[in-house]
Amino acid sequence: MARTLVLWALIMAAFLGKYDGLSLCNINQEGLVACKPAVTKPNPIDPSADCCQALNGANLTCLCSYRSSPFLPALGIDPDLCMALPAKCDLQTPANC
């Protein structure tokens, strides 16, 4: 439980810009911030070039592990939009994602 709370706090800090050293699945804070408009409802936008560049070096299997996570919706991130990003950036989504 404590480990889950720490992870949640780190993810929240990344999206609020409070922790400069955070990375998630090999995406640094700048990449997370660049991708947020593409995964936030009600009006998501197409991923930016900066977002796609961040995803290019990401561990996509790791990202898939967050698909059912309660943390993404708690941060205003739509998991389905998040999982659609690789295809929108012309990257191959892992088979079991």
C-alpha cells in the first residue's frame, strides 16, 4: 500500500511539474507534459512531435501496465487515449497491450 502511494505521488508530481527528476517507463518529465494534452478529455489533441519523440524512447510494455491503473483516471488521463498514443506516433503497440 505504501509503495502504491509513493508511485501515485510521483506520477502526480510529474503531471503537476513539481519533480524535475521523474521519469515513467523511460519518459522524462518533459515527455510526460508534452503528451498530457493528447490523453486528457474532453478535448484531446493529436500528440505533438515532442510527445512522439518521448514515446519513441519509452518502454511501451511498461506503459501498457498502467492501462487498468486507477492512477491515470485520478490524474485526468484517459487510459484508452494513452494506449492509442503509440499508433498515433507510428510506433508499434506491444501485442498484449
